[in-house]
Amino acid sequence: MSCGQDEQQYAGGGAVDEVLADAVRRTGASAGGVYLLEPDAQALGLAVLCGVPVDVAWPWRRLPLSARVPVGDAVREDRLVWVGSQDDMARLYPRAAATLPYRFALAAAPLQGGGRCWGALLLLWPASHPPRATRRERGHIAAAARHVARALDESPVAPAVPEEPRLIPLGAVGRPHGQGAPQAAVDYLERLPEGAVGLDLQGRITFLAGGAEELLGLDADRLVGTRPWQSLPWLDDAVVEDHYRTAVISRDPVAFTALRPPELWLRLQLYPDASGISVRISRAAPPSGERPASGRAAPPVAASPGASSAGRLYQLVHLAAALTETVAVRDVVELIADQVLPAFGADGLVLSAADAGRLKITGQHGYDRRTLERLDGLPLDTGLTPAGTVLATGIPSFYATRQELARHHPQAPRMSDKQAWAFLPLVISGRPVGCCILSYDRPHAFSADERAVLTSLAGLIAQALDRARLYDATRDLARGLQQALLPRGLPAVAGLETAARYLPASRGLDIGGDFYDLIRIDATTAAAVIGDVQGHNVPAAALMGQVRTAIHATAGAPPDRVLARTNQVLADLEPDLLVSCLYAHLDLAGRRAVLAGAGHPPPLLHHPGHPPQVLELDPGPLLGVEPAAAYPCTVVPLPAGTTLALYTDGLVESPGTDAGALADSLARRLPAHSGHGLEQLLDALLHHARPSAHYTDDIALLALRTRPGPAPG
């Protein structure tokens, strides 16, 4: 995405920036961020950030909505999530604790506004914050979330998730110090035997005074604007950067010693606040029996753009955990593109899977269509690119320049405009799974640690890709079975408008036992059926097919007899699964419906000119429980314009939700859509019940509306 596009997406976003900064200040937090739901409502993207560097938050800039993280729980469960300590984080969110081993407290609150959920507000507090949030503090956090949601509602341009989070400043509140304070402060520091260095929250040096230049061994003009671990070789150590991260995130003072070669020991003390970090540098005695933070005189290893060495390590720990949670091939591709590429400063990705002796591209990033056409379908033993060699040997290949690649594979550099490559074989127990290619727009020298980590990552990616391909194949088979068992379309019935929807659970095989049906009995009579077989697997779908067949065989009889006969069939089958069902006999000529239910949620009903309601039915037991069970009937008039909505429990039942109250609120939405199509009504019901589009259970919906005019007959 270009800078111009980023600016366009943030047009009108200034209000959100101001509200976020104000929320951080009012709640006493040290940092904050705004996560927005992506258009498909399956992931959260970090849009705005303040108080911590972007590279610290980079592993968390995009999170699947289903991920077990505080912002995901806040959105899915529509509640304030509070994590008061590192122990709480390790207990509640072990994956997050593994990649953020610092002391701090956090809160995540859903951004509900304008009839929708925008995402989540994330706030962080220093380690000194008490582990429990007071009731008043929770109220302030909830109010801050409402203010952010209101700013999003009022944004003139639809808010969108940028490729990189927008970092906004969060300065400390200034205090008067008398006339000439800046020069007096500098004079004061210059008289001290210690060195003073100022860092911003990104880790860049902004100020030097006292003996800092002498102690560090470089002039100020070579240090200002750089990060110490990049400009000073003897501080190029992940441990040093981790001290800096501890100060930024926990807001705890940090002290450590380091050896400036050949023999000058220095003590560095870091004092953080909301505007940056003050560093005191003084001479120190050599520590006895203690390994220095860094004692190497070797030149620094160049850090990859976008992530420093310690940052990359944390990203890789995060990636290893995240790969275990990927489900589909698309998830694997997105995770590599979002996290592996930035961690190593790469610009392009080609992920190929072994299929019928060839490498079929399953995902890519940063390549044009013509290049992909040349790379897709190459034989596993191809010599055109290094992919064949690395798969045959199981040894990765790294090429820092086009010339280096051309020496081994003369045709390969012509296939794209990339300048450096890492070819990683994806092999499991000697079996080739595929090949992962990382590429760079500029020459790139791979350090020893990069090669080692990428080689290890290849094994994790291979397992994730193999598992994801198996899942995709199983899901496609299940989806085909589900489509075969559900009706391909609803029959046309004179005098009746119809619409139906089936939505599988957000996780699983996209198959379940929910079903619906509309059976045309004669010119003026039809039967509407909806039901739910317990489970989200093939046995549930198979039993659902048997229930539909049994209902079809008796459709047209009174509803109580249809359910009784179906119940007897299930009793003979002796299934281990429970089945609920609602059957409605629609007499369009007589303008009435007769309904009977078997443990199923009651339908929603709206008669023109009357209040909507959740239709109370005389209850009957679930199918297959009692062979001799009776199913009472309820008669309902169907004047012209009547809307009847049948649904399964996945629409109204979720953790922390009152199913009855939600059904009542859904019924109240029927009159507002009486003048619109039923498809629009189904959209409104689903959005109201599940604004995040995250379904923990299958959902089936069947909406019916009697047309105006004389009754058919």
C-alpha cells in the first residue's frame, strides 16, 4: 500500500488519534492501541498505536478473531478483559506471555457503536499498577472505549486497517522550571562525571550530555538518531535490546553493565516514562563471575529492516506458537506473509506445495501474475530454480545477489526482478511437502543466525502446511456433503415469499447437523421445517439426512403426526445424538399455520399492525428420546404480510448471552424490515445476533412472508 493510500485511509482519523491519546492520559495508562475488525470480520488489525514502538507491537499487528488473546476475547465475548499481572498473563494467555515476558497490566474493551462492533481498545499500564482494577477504573476504561467507538462512527471515511500501524505521539506533561531552564539543565549535566543519553520510545538517541561521547567512544553527530545497539558494536546484543524493551513496556527502571572493548566496563541505568528513556552512564568495576551483556569486539551483524535482532527472536517465538493454531492453507500463507517477511526484512513470498510430482503455488506475496505463471507447476526435481535441489537434499539455499544465483541456475534470475533469495525445503520425515521462497528487492547478505533460524522455521512451516492441506481437503469433502444434504433451492409457492441461510461454525469442518427445508405439498399448501442434530461432524450430517428423509416421507400429515413418525424412526435407529425440530404446516388458502416443536427454539412472528413476538409453543421432547412421545400443535393465523422466522439455537445461544432476551430483541427487528426483502431481513438478524460474524455454532435460518392480495386457491 502506498503512502497516499495510507493517508486516504486515515482521512478523518485525527479524531480517533486524539481520543486514543486522551484515553491513555485519562486512565493513567502508559500505552494504548486501537484494533479494527477487518472487512471479513475474521481478523483484528492494529490501526493506531501510542506509547510503545511499532516493532515491539509488530507480532501483534494482525490477529485472527478466534485467537486466544485479550483483544480477541473482548470482541468475541463483548466484555472488558483485564489482565493485572505477568502471572495472570501466563495463566490466561500463555502464548502471549511467551512473547511478552514483561511486567505490566492491560485492559481490552470492545468498541461498540452505531449498531456494530468496530474492534477493540487496548490499554497498558506500568508494572507498578495494582493487579486489580477498581470499579471506577473499569468505568473509565469503558467510557474511553465508547469515546473511541463514537469517533469511529463519526469518521467521514470508513476506517480501515493500514499495512503498518499509525504511531501517534504521547508526550509527557511539561512543568515550569524557571527562565533559561534548557541551557541550565545542559550546563548541569556537563559538570557531572557521568554521561547522560536520551532515547525516544523507538530506541533512537535524541540527546547526549556530560561525558557520554567519551564513555561511548563516538561523537554525538554519529550517535544522534541511531539506536545504541546498531551504532555501537559492543552493544549489539539481544540482551541489551531486551533491557530496553523491559523499560518501554514495564516502565520499570533497568540497570546493567557492559564491556566497551578492550577493558572499559560501563554501568547503564535506564529510567523510562511516557516520553522516552533517560540513560545514565558511568564507569563500573568489572563484575566478578558475571557474564557481561556483551563483550564482543566483533563488528555488528546488520539488522534486517523492520525488525531488530531481539525483535526478530520474539517474533519467531510468536510465530512458532501461531503456526500451531493455523487451520487452513490460507492461514499459513497469511501468517508467513504477515510475520516471517517483516521479521527478516523480506519483500516477497512464494509458498508451493508438492502435488502429483509438481510444485503448485498455494500462496504468494509481492509477485505479479506473469511471474507466478512461470513458477507454478514446476517439477519437483526442477533444475530451473534451486527448488528442486533443496527438496532433493533437504538443505536450504541462500543467494545474496542475482549474480550468485545465476552462477548456479543461469535461468532463475530472469524469472523475476528480485535481488536475493532464501529457498527453504519443506520436508517431513524425508517426504517433500513443498518449498518456501523468501525474496528481497535489494541484495541481502544472510547472517549465520538468519540462516539457522530460517532453517528451523522451514520444519515448522512444513508441518503447518501439511496439516493445513489435509484440513482443506477434509473441509472440501465435508462442504460437498453438506451441500448435498441441504436443499439446493427453495421451491416456489404461490402467495409465499421465502429466504434461507446456512452458516457453519467459524471453526471446524464447515459441516454440521443444522438443516432447513420447504416442502411444496400442493398448490396452496407447504411445510416449513427447521432442525438441529447435535454435533459438527459427519455422523451429525448423516443423521440430519435421515431426519430430512423421514420428514419428507410424512410431509402433508398434521405436524404432530409428522414429528411422532420421525421420532419413531429415530428411536428405531438408536442414534447417540439429540435432534430438535420445528415443523410448520402452511395452509395458504386458509391463511393459517399449524406448528409443532420437538425441543426447538420458538420462531419469531410479526402480524402487520401488531407487535412482533417470540411465538410460544406447547413444548415437545427432542426426537429420538421417547418412542411414544406426543407433540402438541399450535395454530397461528397468517394474514397477508405476516412474517415468520425459524432459526436454530446457534443464532441466539453463546457464552454470556441470555438466549430469551436475544430472541426478543430479534423479534423487535421484524417490523422495521416488513417493507424490504427477506434476504435483507436475514442479514439484519445475523448482524444483530452476531456482529463479529464469529459463529461458535452452526446457524440455519428460514424466513417466510405471506404475500398481499387474495389467498391462493
